[in-house]
Amino acid sequence: NAGVTQTPKFQVLKTGQSMTLQCAQDMNHNSMYWYRQDPGMGLRLIYYSASEGTTDKGEVPNGYNVSRLNKREFSLRLESAAPSQTSVYFCATIHSRTGETEAFFGQGTRLTVV
Amino acid sequence: LAKTTQPISMDSYEGQEVNITCSHNNIATNDYITWYQQFPSQGPRFIIQGYKTKVTNEVASLFIPADRKSSTLSLPRVSLSDTAVYYCLLGGFKTIFGAGTRLFVKA
């Protein structure tokens, strides 16, 4: 039972390159999230998907796109990477019912854009 | 979305009890209050959750007054390994993490 799996764990990109961060969960949860965390800062919500087939913007969506491929997978794409996107990216799935929530996070992807 | 406010940082010594308070004046009626812990280079992990009064588990206690406008996470007898960032969150799909509270436990 892996929980939430992110790939890759580390990536270095040149400015202008594109890449897709992958996230998969085996917890059968409906909602999935992508956050970014800059050094010394809290997590900021990029995009989330409340259920299969739906996606919504979070606090900082600019420069990113997402795809909820199926219930298990939620990918984050950077079309043209910029140094400001250097960060650690966390994928999460959240079990939620009537106000109760519990989030389960992946190990993170450390992305450096040079 | 209701906002939460926590102290930016706290220091403590091993063996002490640590209390971290979170303010949430505009909490919604059906919101639960959840606390997470994050170590460097790891994703946050769930510590405790509650709706009102007091909740206790093997790791911490959560105190919520009757008006629910604040909550206090209590860590008994902290150790060096409790050095981490602690986040207070309210329920809902669009789960927002604030900056959290950096707890530093000294020997």
C-alpha cells in the first residue's frame, strides 16, 4: 500500500523547458491536490481536483496546468519553466466528509529551474 | 474561506509542554479543526482533529473552546524530534495551509 506516489523526486530544468510531474494514489479518495513549498514558507495550493473529471484553481495557478487522468492520477504540467517555479512540489489526497478532512502527502518533487 | 492565524515561531526545551494556539474567528459551522506536522524535506502529516471541547490521542491534545474561534494544540513533554512546523487548518475541499508555526526544541 504505497499511499501517494510522486515522480520524479528531483528534477533540474532549464528556463523555458516543459515537464510533467506525476502523482498517483491508491487510497481510492476522490480529491487530489498540488501544492508548492518555497524555502522557509508554508504550502501554497496550485490546483485541486475535487473528483475525477473536475479541476479548479488554487492560490497560485499561473504557469501551471493539471490533468485528472482518472481517479488515481493527477498530473501537474509546467509548459515553460521559469526560475520562480523553483520549489518543492507536493501532491496530496484528502479524505473529506462533512467538515472532517485528513490529508495524505507524497514525498515531494524538488524542482530547480536554472 | 475562513482564515487561521498562528504564531510564526516558538522555542521550547526538552521535557516541557508546548501549547500552540490558532485563531479562526470566522470558522464555519461544519468545519473541523485539523493540525498537521511537517519535518524538513517531507510532506505534512496528520496529528489530530477535533470539532469542539477536547480531543486527545497518543501524540497530542487539542483544546477547542465553546465559541470555536480558536484552538490550542498541546504537545506533552516535547523532545528534540518534535522540532517541526505545525499547521492549523479548517475543513473543506479547498484546503489552505498558512505559514504554520516553527517549533524549535532545544536540549
